[in-house]
Amino acid sequence: MNKKKSTLFRDAFGNWHFIKRFLIFTFGCISYNRYNGFNQLHLEGTEYIRKLPDKKVLFVSNHQTYFADVFAMFHVFCSIKNGFINSIKNPIYLLNPKVNLYYVAAKETMDHNFLTKLFTYSGGITVKRTWREGNKKINRSVDVSEITRMGIAINDGWLITFPQGTTQAFAPGRRGIVHVIRKYNPIVVPIVIDGFHKAYDKKGIRIKRKGVLQKMKFKKPIQLDLKKETTDTIMEKIMDAIEQSPKYRKNNNHYHEI
């Protein structure tokens, strides 16, 4: 089987598309009521997403739970692929998911059990935290192979990242994401989310409250001059775009209301 033909059946990491479709459909059915049932998901700006190319796109977002945020994004991106704008009210989109959609997650989280390994198969790109391992603070250099895997995902489709690498509000951004942007030059699209931390536990699995309005806002791509702008400047632009910079912290006791 030649390389071109194999990409029809497997993703860029060799994972079978039919298994990914099954997993996305299954997880989507299980999680649907979390976003369009006993809780609701308000969407804004998905019209910007419809204009994007099928590859070379990097999404940067704030982070509130380990999994609920990503599950919601899978719903949204699959819905957009099937022609719906600012809505996930037609779950038929789960029958035709976006299989070249990936997301970055901590390796220690995704290696936890069989269920999290299934989550990984659906599109997870695992990385080791450079500043923390479990409850211990560490100082580990960035693994170049992890940047390469993120680049493979970007070249194959869309990659979702959480530059802060933590669910803690207003935590500083990690510069590794700028290295990825410089090397692979993707379109960088900001996402701002809110409400997930109110509805679910930190993992995003256990339901804490019902009747919560969750919010997800997509913004226009960030304009970057990679030749002239410094790493710090690019990082500041990203943090400002996802509303996690110091100026947003000053105006909010916890999370900015979208």
C-alpha cells in the first residue's frame, strides 16, 4: 500500500480512522447532554472557523478541566465540518467527524488508565510537563521529539493546545508553544472558554452542577510577524488573545465572562 492510499485509512500517527470515528462517535454520544442537555454550550465566532484550511491550523485556548473542554471542542469542530454555525444541536455530525483533529495533553494524565488511553487514540498528542511531574516541581528541558509530533499533527490537520499547560486561571503561558509556531508557521486561532470549571470536577468527568451555561468563543486568527517579533511578544499576544494576561486578571476575580 502506497503512502497516499494509507492516509485514507490511517492518520499521520498510524491510528486507524475507523477506530477514531467510532471513539469520537461513542464519546460524543456519551457527552452530548453535557453541552446540549442538562447543561448548555453557548458558541460564538464559529464563522471564523469555517474559513480555515483543512490543515496547518493551531488553536490556543485557556483550560478549565482535563477532558470536558476537549470533548466540547470535538463536538464543535465536527459540527462545523458538517455545515452548522454556532450550534451543536444536530448530533448527526458525530457520524461524520473530523478525524484529522488533534489535541495536546499531559502524558502522565493520558497514561493513567485504559479509558484515558482511548482518549489519546482519538487524537491526543502527549507531552511531558517541563515544570511539574505529579505533585513535584521540576525543571526539565523541552523534548524536541514532542515539538516534532505537534508539527506532524499541524501538517496533517488542526491541533488544539493549552499554552498554560494547567487548569489554573491566569497561570503564565509556556514558551514551548512559540517554538512550535516558529518552526511550523500555522494559522493561530484563539479560543476563550468559561463555565466548565463550574460544571465539572478538575478532570472534567464527574458532574458537579447541572444547569450551567458553558461558553466558547472563537476569535480571528492572531496576526504574527515571526521574523520581527520576539518570543516574549508572541507569548504576550497569545495570552492576551485567550484572555489570560495580567490585564484580564486585574478586571476579574476569577474568570472573564464571555
